[in-house]
Amino acid sequence: MKELICIICPRGCRLKVDDNLNVTGNLCPRGIIYAKTEMTNPTRVITSTVKINSKNAVRLSVKTAQAVPKAKMFDCMRELDKVMVEAPIHIGDVVIHNICETGVDVIATKDIEE
Amino acid sequence: MIERDLVIIGGGSAGMSAAIAAYDAGLTDILIVEKGRQLGGILNQCIHNGFGLEEFKEQLTGPEFMTRLAVEVKKRNIPIRYQSNVLDLTKNKVVTYSNAKEGIVKVKAKAVILATGCYERSAGAIQIPGERPSGIITAGTAQLYLNEMGALVGKRIFILGSGDIGLIMARRLTLEGAKVLGVSEIMPYTNGLNHNIVQCLHDFDIPLYLSHTVTKTYGKSRLEKIEITEVDEKFNPLPGTEKEFEVDTLLLSIGLIPSNDLLKKLGLPVSKARGAIVDEHYMTDIPGIFSTGNVLHVHDLADYVAAESRSCGKGAAAYVKGAWNLDSPSFNVNPGNNVLYVVPHRVRLANLDDHLTIKFRVNRPLKNQVLTFTFNGEVIKKIVKPIIIPSEMQKVRLPKEVFNTQEGELIVSSEDRT
């Protein structure tokens, strides 16, 4: 039996996972998926910023569109350092395709018009 | 003098949500006064995930969450004055603001909503002994520098206080290449959300020192070293438990305080949550002046701010239209055993739609509790809670029907389960 705190939402459910990956303590179905992934291949969504060429901002906030393997977090950060985007850019626009071969895109999380 | 039905001070999640709700309730003559260059307030620098699950049923970052609200504000063509500071607010609801374009402007409003958010407790508030070099700053300031300006505040960092911003910055700074040596918390429990302890500290093996505080700072021009010490239950440092860390930066995440200067100017009383005393629609003792969001009480989630502020905006619209009977009877809501504060403080049942939302915090971590709502001596609702902590705001909806009279007192308490 392992105890986990669910990180999917700020509620932070206290989960229990047994050896057969049966999950209890979750208040929603996402907790089950989280616990199973956490026990087998933990993943995290990365939120960060990249440089932007714009009149109004020097950084653009971005995120990985899905969670990436936890072990690749620092590799992804290094890739983000290399990027410079141009305004205008909008929420959901892809900033990096398939970052570090994870199959996951990095997307803008803010609208910067000029 | 310019006249407006509603002036909203602050264009963050509270101000925007209130504006949208007031507009949709038929009050279209609104002005938002915002001190920044853009809408969204502090959400602009909160680039992390965890917003929107309540409001939009999906996981959003701060900028995405605030953009959803800003799009709605702009759709309604609600005018906004950017980079404008409110200098004064009178009991007659005259708002004075200034900006570079217009100079000083006075607006006479029928209703005013204070939605000015909160600020961080700073180093001066806790009097750390030692020298005063640079490198001691609040976690939110470091967040602004990093996320909006791209500047890392230090390379070796210690964090005092386990509030959520500090935890989130521990992860952010680590990902950006800084070394975070630890987080100390003077209380025997953390003040941050559990999910942040896991994904911000455990993920990066950052130690959390509970019942520890910073007892000394060293450094001439820049911070060089700090000392932390374990404390007893009365927060007195225990000699012999000192630990030293060589760091160039000490971040403070030691609490948020409602930005209530305007409230104090009006001579209004301040609640235990350091905000206004308000009724069921978040109106203060001065008819037509409202307060909502983090300026009323510091929330855990922007989602809760948005929900509260919608109710406030709707209330302000009803007030301006004269839909309310302000003379109808009311009951008081007071904190009982183990409860730190309750919002709202006064309820006119006649003005409620269908239910009353009570928000409160307990004053310390408790186990095996029954949240108990006692109305004029009679228990009207009980909720069993195996674990309850101060950093998780409790939010309970009570249907209007549970109140058998319009006057008296509702006491919210947390009792031991027997």
C-alpha cells in the first residue's frame, strides 16, 4: 500500500494505492488515472516562459499541451531556453513541436498582440 | 462630474467577474479602474497550472484563466482605465483616480466594488535579526521578475514560509537552474496546498523544515548566509538546533494581506480576515460600496474569487436598480469553536436567491471534526471532516429553507466528533 497526494487539481485528494494498483480516496476519476501513472511512469505538465519579440512583453508564458515524463523535465527546460517567438501570438499557438521527442507540443498560454 | 452606475476598482479576477455579472444582470454603465497595463492582475505572473477547474472544468494556467474573463469583459465593451490609481473614495461614492492621459478624474458612482486584491507580507513584518543586504525579497516579487521579465533573482535560494507562492517558486526557480536549499515553516504544518508540497518540493527533493524559522541573515551588500532554528510550540527558537545555509537569496512566502487602504479611509471596520464586514452580496456597511475577492478575504483559488465576485456583481446590479430591501431583517454570522473567520458577516434572507454560501477557515489543523452550523441555538447542518486544515478554505452552501426565521445568529464551528 502506498499513499499519494493527487496533484491533478488543487483539492489534493489523499490517495491509497495497493500492489494491484487499486486506488481509493479519490474524489473524481482523474485520481485513479493519476495514481496509476504516478506508480508506473510519472508525468508532469511543464509551465514556463520563452523569449518574445514584442512591443509590450519580453516573455511569453507557455505550457506543455500534455504531461511529459518527469525525467525529461530538465531537458525540456533547456529546449525552451533556445526559443524566441514573434508577436502576435495567441493562446494555443504551438511554440515547439514534439519537445524532446515526447510527442507533446509546447503551446502559448497568453495572447500577445503586438 | 462624470457619473457612472458602477465603478469597479481593480481589473483582476474579482473585478472582471463582478463586471461581467453586473453587466449581464442589466447594469451596463460600468467603469473598471485598473492600476496595471493589462487586465488580469496577479494572474499574469501566475503562469503555473491549477486554475479553472471549478469555473471552466479544465486545467488552465493563470494567464489562460484571466484571458477567458478578459475576453468576456471586452465582448461587453465595458470601459477600462489602465495604469490608473484610485486616490480617494468617499462615502458618497465619489471615486477619484489619476492617470497620465486624463490627469485627475472624479467619478460619481451609484455603486462601487472594491476588488483590489491583496499584497504580500514583507521582511519588515517579521523582523529577522541580522544584516540587511540585498537578496531578501518576497516570493511574488521573484515571480514577477522571473515570469514577466525573464530575470532569475538568485542562484542559491532559501524560502521562508510554506505559502503556495513560495512552493510554486521553489519549483520554478529549480527548473530555471537555481538551487533551492530548503523551505522553512514556523508552524508545525504547512500553509500551502498539499498538491503543491508534492509537485513543487517532493518532485525536486527540496527539504521542508517544519517548526523552523530564519533566525539570522548575514551579508554586506548581498546576502551570503542564513541561519534557521527549530522553534518550540510558543515559537521560541531552541538553542543548539541552528543550521546554516550559504545562499544569495531569501524568498519570503509568509502570507497575504488584503489591500484595504480604501476601506480604512472610509472608516469601515476590518474583519478577522483583514477585509470588510459584508452582507450576503458582499456589500459593506455603506450602502452601495461592495468588497469582493482577495481584498475581502484571501482565497485559495482564483476560481473561488470569480464565483464570489459574480455574486457581488449581481448584487451591485440589484442594488443600483433598487431591487433590494435594505431594511429587511437580517441575522449575523459569527465564527464559533476552532473557526478563524466567516464570510459573509450579515445575511438578509429576503435578498437571497435560493442558497447562502458560507466561507470560512479553521484556526489550526484538526482531525475527526464535524463542521457545525447552529442557527439561534439549533443545529441546522453538520458535515463530517476527517482532516481539516487552515490553508483549505471551507465553502458550504446552505439552502434558504433551512433558516426558519430572518433574524438572530448563525454560528459556524468545528467540533470534535464523538
